Amino acid sequence: MVGFGALSPYRDRPAYRTTVEDSVYVHRGHQGSGVGSLVLAELVTVASASGFHAVMARIVGGTTPPSPSIAAMASPWWASSARSVASSVDGSTSS
């Protein structure tokens, strides 16, 4: 297995009934090859087809910033933030 993804309820509160949280795992040997982007795209498709309106992700310590392709799937404020973080990590100047 090179990677997998899952969706789970985000919060128990009624206000979040149309929100899910995604989990994406990519085997270390396949990171950076586009597997995570494919898994996340499918999770977003499944969430939308299932009637969910928002997909949340929590990024925890020990992970690298999302790739630009992952950030491009996110809302504009996150895409901008992710590019800034990635730029500060890899020294690039694109925004």
C-alpha cells in the first residue's frame, strides 16, 4: 500500500453536521510523488457527493508543509498561507 485516506465527523455539535475531517497517509517512500494529492482529491469528491460542505485537516508536528498542489485544492486563504510556509521552508520566493 502506498497511501490511504479517510473521512470522519469533525465535531459532534449540530453546527458541524456538514463538516468532516480528512486523514491522509502516504508511505514515506512515495511522499512527493502525487499520491497524497490523488487521495485528497478523492476524499473531497466523496465528501461532496455525500452532502458534506467542508473538509477540515489538522496538520500535526513532524509533518512537512503541504505541497503547492495540495494547497491549490484548499480555500484561497489557506493556499496563500501554505505557499508562504513552503517558501520559508525551502527558500523559494514564489507566492
